[in-house]
Amino acid sequence: MTGLALAAGTLPLIFAGTAQASAFDCMKYLDSKGYRVGPKVEAACNLDEGSCILELGKLHVAQPVKLEACYRIHR
């Protein structure tokens, strides 16, 4: 029973690592397209895909670039 409780406690860490890698992919893609990656871009890349698109739009990221960057969050 202790092993099961311990394993269940590690699941959030596994999923958190995956989400962070996806946000990194989003930021890396934007950087590769010549956009400055600062705190606002980082915050946008840490949102769900739809919210990411909206926030990057506020930062004047081109439509095809923001769609691809935000898609990478959940790839």
C-alpha cells in the first residue's frame, strides 16, 4: 500500500515536467522566428493553447507563427 501511495504522489511531477518541456518548445520556436522571448512570451507559452494564441496576438506575433508556437504546447 505504501508503494501505491508513493507512486501516486510522483504523478504530478511527471506531468509538470512534460508541460515545462512543451512551454520551452513554444519559446524556442518563437526565438527561432526572431521574436524576443521575455517574461510576456514565457507567460503566454505556459498557458493552454487557446489562451496562448490570444496572448501572443496581443504581442503582435504573426498568425502562422503564434499558431505553430502554441500548438507545440500540447504536442
